[in-house]
Amino acid sequence: MTETPKDDRRIDPTELDEDWIPDVDPEPDLEEQRPVRRRVDPDSPIVMVETAFLASAASLVWLVNTYFPMGPFLQIFFPIPIALIYLRWGSRAAWMGCAIAGLLLSVLMAPVRSIQYVMPYGFMGVLLGALWYRRVKWFVSIPLGTLLGVLGAFFRVWLVSILLGDDLWQYGTIQVTNFLDWIFSLLGLLIQPSLELVQLFVFLSIIAVNTVYLFVVHLAAWFLFDRLDNPIPRPPQWVQVIFDNE
């Protein structure tokens, strides 16, 4: 028996039928993909220019919202530019961006307004950028951001109380107590809420507001950063189902 000689011809890929070509998913797995961070010198002009630009954008958003408030719309973007700096250039650039935004606001709006931005929104941008770069899940990053937001709320109350020479926390809780008394009187309820109960109610309200705020910030960053090739971790499945984005 004679053996059939082997065909040593090289196959031209252009001659293959389409059925021979395997299906390849052109999109990478965003759950495991970290944001693209260019390997450049930290003192490179592109790093400094982009950091300064994003820090100026964060300052401009705060400035516009102060003099022309648009409700909660602009507040969503307070920490996002600083977080984007972290995703693109790292922690050193993010801290520089936070400092630049604070210095710019101190020149434009006085140091008190500058401090109110840096704490908590500047620090929050650095924190969220670090968590998103390390692919931390939403159920961890949202509580951590909420904790920082609550600390920032009490810091602002403490700062303004020192400047005004009055205890704003006590004043606010007294006003809430009077409001609850009025509501109970309208409902015909003979209830006198204690000051401690009112303070607990205010504290839980601050936590709830900051939790909702951090969730909306995550949604905005999810839609925005994907289009800038700096994706953040994927949201829970029920969120993707609601927005029909998998």
C-alpha cells in the first residue's frame, strides 16, 4: 500500500468559508477589565494638563451650582472629575486634582466654600476612584462613600457652627421637633417626640439621603466612564435589567 502524500500547502485565510471562522466576542469582559492607565512619566505635561482641566471642571460645577442652583442635577457631578483623574492617572494625580480644585475655589469663592467642596466631595472623588480602579463591587463602594458623605455633612455643620457662633445641629433638631409637633397636631395625635428621637430621625435621614446620592453618582459614572474607555465595576444584575444594559 502506498501512503497518500500529505498536502503541505498553506491555506489562504481569504479562501476559507465564513463557517470556518469562529465567533469571537469583540468586546472584552468589562467585569475583569481595569481602566486603561497610560504608562507615562507622572511629571509629563499631559498628566498635568488633564489633571488641571478636570480639577477646573470640578470647580466650575461647584461654582455654577452655588450661584445658579439646578437642584440635584449638578451635585451628581461633584466627585466625578476627581474620580476620573484617579482612573486615568493614579492616586498622586487625583490628590493633586483635589488640591487644585480646592485652591481654585478658595480664590474664586473664599476658603470656606473651598473647604466645603474638598470635604466631602473632593475626598469622595479620590475614594471612589480608588475603589472603582480596584473593581470593588457597588455594595461595598456605596456604603463607604455614604460614610464619607455623612462625615462630610457633620463636618459642614460643625464648620458653619463655628463661623456663626451657634449650634446649628441643635437649632436644626429643634426646628424638626416643632415641625413634627405640627404634623401630629394636624393628625390629632397626642405625641410629644423627644429630642433624642428627633436627632436619631435626622441622623437616619442624612444616611438615607447620602445613600441615594452615592447610588445616583454610581449610575452617572457607569454611563459616562464606559464611553470614555474607563469603565467602572458593573452594577448589580437588577440594575442592568432596569436599564437594559448588560
